[in-house]
Amino acid sequence: MDGDEKGLRARLVAVGVDLVLSEGQSAVSLREIARRAGVSHGAPRRYFPTHVDLLSAIAREGFADLTARVEETMRDVDPDPRTRLTALARTYLDFAAAHRGMFELMFRHDLLDSGRLRLRETSLPLFDVLADLVAQVRRQTDAPAPVLAGALWANLHGIAQLWAWGSLPLATGATEDDTVLRAALDAHLGPNPT
């Protein structure tokens, strides 16, 4: 690909990211992205032969954004593993709340399982950070760290979804998701000793 082609591909992805962030994943189509990018409706097909290819490219940008936020959080937070894990969880929930459409797109199984753009490999390093922190906090447990981290991740993902839908505040009476976050961390890791 020459520079112009790379530039057009990047512009199409950027338009797709903006569309997902403003209107959600259901608004994304090759035709709509072409219209907003000011190119012919067939132009995106040169770079994204299928809708899954396009969605995967957009989701990859979401993972890059989330990864950058996690890296910044890990640089700026106290080295205590429980503190780092709490900050990581907070970053995840904040990203989900602020970028609802992207968050939903990023974790679609059909995209992760498609092999497009090595999306699964893009997401796994984030899970490895979570699993490493869980292992540091919970040294004595019957469950291996990746299993415990997976259970915690599922819980965090559920908190993000159920909070956005209004179900958790309604069911629990909680007025902020930090209350539920602390309860989830305590349930998976044991009470915070401090």
C-alpha cells in the first residue's frame, strides 16, 4: 500500500471509530463510512472486503485506546498490587461508561473469533495484566490466577453492562458504581486488608 492508500484506509477507520462512538456499532456500514469520508460507496471494499473486516479494524482502535489508558493508569498508580488492580478495574469501568458503543463492539465474540487483524492477540495482553495482578494479590487460592482473573473480568464486564442499563442501581440501590466495584473485588480477592 502506498501512502495515499494507507491514508485513506486510516481515514475510513477513523470515520468508523467516530461513528461507533457517536451512534453505536449498529450504525456502522461500509456505505455510511464511505459517505462520511467523502469517497465512493465502493472505496471501502478495497480495504475491508467484509463488514467483519471493517468492524475488526474499528475494534482494534478501541483496544489500542483502552490499552493506552491502562498503561497510563499503571504508570501513575501506587505499586501495591491491590491498588493497581483497583485502578485497572476503575479504568475499565470508566472506559465502558464513556465509550459504550466501542466497548460493546470490542468484545463481540464473532469479531474476536474471526481471526481478523489478530484482534484476539490485541486483547490478550490486557487480560495478562489483570491475571498478573490477581496472582500478586491472591497468592493462596484453589483457582489458578487466569481463572480467577477471568471470573473477575466477567464480573467487571457485567457491572459495566448492568450499570449502563440501569439494572444495578435499581436492584442494589447503589448510587455509584464504586460501591459495586469494591464488593466485586472483595468477593474475588478477599477483603482489602487496609
